[in-house]
Amino acid sequence: MGGMTDRASAPATTVAEAVADVVARHSPVVFGLMGNGNAHFMARLTGRGHRVVTVRHETATVIAAHSFALAGGAIAAATATYGAGFTNLLTSLAEARLARIPAVVVVGDAPGSGPRAIDIDQVGAAAALFVRTLVVGSGDAAAQTELAYEIARRDRVPVIVAIPYDLVDAPLTAAVEVPPLPSSAVLRSHELAESPLAEATAVAVLAERLIAAERPLVLGGYGAVLAGAGGALRQVGDRVGALFATSLMAHGLFESPWDIGIAGGFSTEDAAALIGEADVVLVVGASLNLWQMRYNELLAAGAHVIQIDTLAAATNPRVDEFHRADALAFAQAVLAALPAERREGWRAAAQLPEHAGETFPERAADGLLDPRAVMVELDAILPEARSITQDNGHYMGWAPRHLRAPDPQAMLLPGLALHCIGLGMGSLLGVAEVRDDRLPVLVTGDGGLLMELSELDTVVRQLSSALIVVMNDAAFSMEVHQYGVRGLDESAMRFALVDFAALSRAMGAQGARIESLADLDAVRAWIEGGAEGVFVADVVISPSVVADWLKISNRYNGVPVPD
């Protein structure tokens, strides 16, 4: 884990070397798979001793860089060759773009002299995903790569740097001018937009609204995490007696006893009910998408919703008042407008939900493990210093609800923006590179893990310690519980039970089949023994336990919901 110090290298003389040297300056780690189009680029990095994580499939490259950024790292780089290498990374590239995650992706491309029979329009394919491509030349290779990092950092998006195949080992020529950075619709950090919020009178009116509220709620999202606004927003809430809630990606933002937990589909029932009582809701840096809004059940119809974001407009029709501003700048402005003395507000009467003590039966009605009981037991076993990432799927709400995380960077759920599975192993690679003082943990499903089983080899090769928890119910349960209940044939939704413990041992990891809570002692023993190497806990769970967030989704979509 962790970056590697570069060995001294001679000045770049070729296009690929120039690109590699800029990447090495900005990205402490590069995730890649070598091919014809990026061999010179990767050899330059490995030759100078830069940290390069070589994966088995290109999908893992961008999602690893994505999770590296989410876990608190700098901008990481991903790389693949042209053609099939490029198309293989498109799923994780789309996820990073929809989730607005910065990354620089270096790929090979068709020769500048014209496409070959094997080439596709990579620039057009990337544009279809709303991703910008910068094609380097012999006179601007370094400058274009620097520009890619500027755009990624400023707009929080992935950017492609393409090296035409006929230039990979071409000598550098005299520098040519690179166009200036194009304008952005996204505010930079600590800016207030030219909007009514910039006027002291508007700030004062907003502050008075918070003071007058009987049940004010401050809802923080990942934008507030990025802006470092948690402390200032906590002070705003404390002044007006507000309760706090967060999006999944801002879990732990407020570090306050008045934080009632995750708002949205992954809320506990008690927390969701309390959020529904709020009369003024201040939403800072959260998207208010359909799932975050609990399929429009989260907020009371009469609640006044104020949204603060760096985007140009409100992201949900329920927003009554929108202000474009950086989260920290906004919080500081409102805090200055509030009276110094605190008021009790909602805190005087609110009955906070219990954050601990939830118990579940060990087994469901079919005799197999209840996944919620597994998560509760696992939380007690894991060390406090943990970084948790997940794949996407039916099980994905149980870890955020029942596993504690030290901070917002320690509970990730990549794949949710695009609703895709099969990104968990790549995400684990990215998370593990950021913090070597925490145990990296992946919670994944059987279907998703089978899609990316080749990356288990990468994890075993690259990580000195990691825990993979497989929620194994021999099914694509999201589909079973959405479409099987409608009467659709389930033959393609279910499959034979896979022995992931045996597969893991065959690939060099340690593994144990978990069929009872007592079997989790194997995980405990591994941790107490130093947590060396990779351990795969193959947890055979009941397919009959339906996540409550999925029941809400089904009701919203008119799907029958069994008791």
C-alpha cells in the first residue's frame, strides 16, 4: 500500500515519456493494464520506480482511481491501450463521470495518420459519456497532460489523455501553444456565486428562517465533505438547535450526538420518521436524487427546503429556495449572521433514534443466515481503523447501516451512479492505496464478484492486508425481488451456489465458508493474528430477506411488496 518514491530519471525525450512524467508529478499511483498503445507510457513509470498497480481487466483501472479519490487520496491516474482496452474501461469511466470524480485516464489511440481497421472513434465514444479527450502531439504532450489535471481538479470529472499510436515513441518537438482552460459551470472552492446569497440581506433572511424554525434539519452531502464544511455547518446547526443528517457519501460528516444518520433509502425507519417531521431543511452539497429522497417519501410536504450547491440550479423540484455557493463559504456567511447564543430548537423535544443495540435473528425462515445479523456481528469484529467499500446490489444498504466508519472517506459505494455491479474489487485496490493504517474491507455480492474474479489475483499480489466479505445468496437478488415478485420466470436470476472460499484459496488468498455467526470466528482469528494477506469470508445468506429500501422502491414503482 501507499505510494513509491520515484527514482531519478533522465529528462523526457519522447511523447509517451513526457506524458508519464507529468502523471508521475500529480498522481501518487497509476492503475493500469499494458497493451501496445500504452506500453511506452507504463514502462517510463515503472522504470523510474513510480507506484503502478497492474490489474487483470481494464474495468478495474478507472474505478480504482475513482475510489482512491473518494477515500481521500489525490487525483489518481488510470491507463489502458487503444481499442479493446479502451472499450473495456468505459463502464467504470461512465460511473466516474456520473459521480463527478476526478481522474486522468491515459489511453492509446489511433495513429494521427488515420484509423486502422482495428480502430474506433474513441473521442466520440468518450463524448457520449460526457468525458473530454485531450489528444497529445509531439509539441504539447506535457502541456496537454497538465491541462487534463487542471480540468479534472477544477470540475471534478475524469479526463482522457490520448496518445496517437504513431507518436508513442516519437521525439518531442518545439513547444506549441495550448488553448487556455475552458470555462466551467462549476464554482471553485470557497466562492460565492453572483446570486442573492452574496447579499448580506439575503443571508440575514435565510438565518432568520433557520432561527424561526421549530424543527430545523441540516442535511450534508458529499459536496460539504469536499469543501471541508462539516465543522462550520455543525456550528450553524448548534446555534439554531437543528438535527443533522447526511447522504451516504457524507456519513460521519458532523461528528455530533445530534446526527441521526443517513438520509434516504438507507435510513433506519426511526431516522426516516424523524426527518419527515422537519419543517425547514437546509441541504448542503447533496444531490437530492430519487434514492436520496427515499422515493419522495423523505420530507414532509410542508417542509421548506433550502439547497446550497456549486451547480447552476436546484436538482430537485422539492427545493423551495436555491443558492449557488461553495458549502464552506455559505456556512461561514450564515454563521456570521446568526446570534452568538444558542437556542434549543428541535433538540429540546426530539426523540433521537437508537444508533446501537439493533438485534436480528441469526437465521431467516429458510434456515440461512440473516444478512443484517451478519453485519452487526462483523461490526464488533472489525478493528476501529477500517476503510469500507462495496460493490452495488441488493445487499448494499446493510453495510452503511450496521458497519461503523471512522469518517466520510471510509464508507464508499461506487457503482451507484450508473447502477452497475462488478466494480468492487477495483474499488478495493483504490481504497487500500490511500490509508495503510486502516484495514481495507470490501462488501460484495456473488454475482458482482464473479464478474471480476480475475481481480482477486491483483488484490492478492498487490495488497498486504484486505478483507473481502461475499454476501452469497446464489442469485441476482435485486432482480428476484423486483421482477420475480411480478411473476417473471426466475431461471436467469438464480444460479448455483459458488464456493468462494475454495476459489480464493486456489488463487492465493485465505478463505472460510460462513454458514453461522460462530463461523465468523475465523475472521476474528485472522484479524487478531495480524490480518496478514487477503481473507475472503464467503457468507451464505438467505435470499428471502428483502432490504427495506428495496421495498420502498417497489412500492414507488407499483411492485407487490410482501409483508
